[in-house]
Amino acid sequence: MSEEKQSVRILLVEDNELNQKFAIAVVRKLGHLLDIAPNGRIGVDFYQNKSYDLILMDIQMPEMNGIEATLAIRKLEAEEGKGAHIPIIAVTAFAMEQDKRNCMEAGMDDFLAKPYKPFELEQKINQYI
């Protein structure tokens, strides 16, 4: 028997168009739905207005960075009191140990360093869906 995977909705918060295109190719190949927010502020708005199964969050972005956006999303989760915890994976070129620690302290669930290979993104997505 083959196990059919459900299509999930993923939010990519990423300002770089090349990185967006790369993620789109990987996510669509997996059969998932993807929305793109070009900065953290828009990412938080998308989170408030739609339902997602996973967020891929860049760190360095204009207007609101990934750390600030994650803190805002975690605050909204707590205020809503639903107990729902959406997995947020940091996807960033800043891959020093302190950067990873900062992401985790902000409430992110995991970390993927750029540049990454398609199978690495696929593995991270599959861990959380």
C-alpha cells in the first residue's frame, strides 16, 4: 500500500526573488501549496489571515526581520489561546551558532542554512508535516 501525503499550506517569508523561486520549485514538486511574503510584516499579516501548516522564515529582511516576525507570531498564538503552535523553520545565510541560538530563543523550531540543497529543504518540511 502506498501512503498518500496530504497537500499542506506553507508560508515562505523571504525577500530575495532567487531564493523565492528556488523554494517554490522544491515545495511545488512536493505537491504543497505556497504563499510568499516579501518581508516579516507581510508574513505576520498572512499568518493572521490564512491558515498555514508550516512557515519558512528568512532572517534578514526589510521592514521586519525574521526574529521580529517570529516573536510577533508567537505572541499572537499566545493571545489567541488556541494552543496551536505553527512550526517555523529559519532559512538563513547567517549560520553561526549564535544565530541559530537567537532563532531558537525567538521561538523558531528549526534552522536551515543557506545555501541549501533541494533534498535538505524537503527533509525539513517532512519533519514538521
